[in-house]
Amino acid sequence: MNFTTNDTQKLFQIMQNRRDVRGNHFIDKKIDNKDLELILKAGLTAPSVGYSQPWKFIVIQEKKIKNKLFKNFTIQNIKAQKIFKTKPLYNTLKLEGIKEAPINIAVLYNKPTKDILGMTTMKKMGEYSVVCAIQNMWLMARTLNIGIGWVSILDEIDVLETIDAPKNTQLIAYLCVGYVDKFLEEPELKNLGWENEKSLKDCVIFK
């Protein structure tokens, strides 16, 4: 299959408009099962080291589970506030949407029980493969005008126990998924001046 210049521009536009969505932007609107399935299928199309496909997805909708995970976040966020005590802006940030988002998805890395092609030297390649799946899901969700927020201020072991994760799995991402009131024109932390945006010149070295 060949793609057109319009396809290239549309894909880049989708990438540019992907946002990490927080709880103050999720709205009370149900996600259709077919759209959720499409987001999950997008994850399955990601490249994986040795074609290992090492991902597992746990879809969470139960309030009881969400409440436990929100408590987990709260404990870890208090610790983070101490780390960023010299940056008062931190305490004003809404950094998750666990309870507000209708769907949460825990994205897990299923650790291999045998040798994997491409992982004999670079042991982290399986985890990186799962990150590729997450990016695919994020971009597919954006095409459906569905927001995703990645919550990383969590104790991993506690999350795995709370969601009764399969044995031999590792938490890579905890995603909050839902429709939003709006997608910001620019990333929120950029707007707030948390960090400066890097240019291509800042990130690329030619040799």
C-alpha cells in the first residue's frame, strides 16, 4: 500500500495534536465498545522485538478498583510534592484522571520465559516494545477524539496487586481514557512554563 502526501500531513497533524489529558478535562460520556476495541487493536499493531508481542491490557471500569488506585496515587503524589518543593507550581497541577475517566487501562509487559530474538544483549527491548503499543493507542484515540492521560505517579507493586495482574508481568503504563471537554492547543506543561520546548537542533546530532 502506498500513501499520499495528504496522508503524511494528516498523520503528522494527529501526532502534533496528541495530548496528555488530566482529570479536569474528562467528561461523562461512554466510550463505545467498538472504539475501545479499535484503540486496543492499535496497540497490537505496534512493532515488537523478535515479534514477541509482550503486552497485556487490563481494562478497568469498577469504581472500587479506581478508588484504590487513586489512593495509591495520592500517597505517591505527597512524596513527589516534597521532591518538587522548590517549584510551587507542582502543587497546583492536576496530574491524573483515575476517577474522572470512564475507562482506565493498565498496560503490562509480559516478561518472557524463553530467549527472545533481539533481547540477548539489550534486555529492555521488550519493555520498549510495549511503549510503542502505548503510543499507537494514544494516536488512535486522538483520531476518535478520545483523550488519554498517562499516570506515572504510582507504586507499581501496589497497582499490580490491586488489579490482580497476571504473574510475571510488569506495569509499563496506567492510562486514563475518555472523551474530553477540549483538547488543549499546546501541551499543558508547555503552557505553564514547566519546561521549555526543545527544537530539532537541540535533539539531533549528525556525524
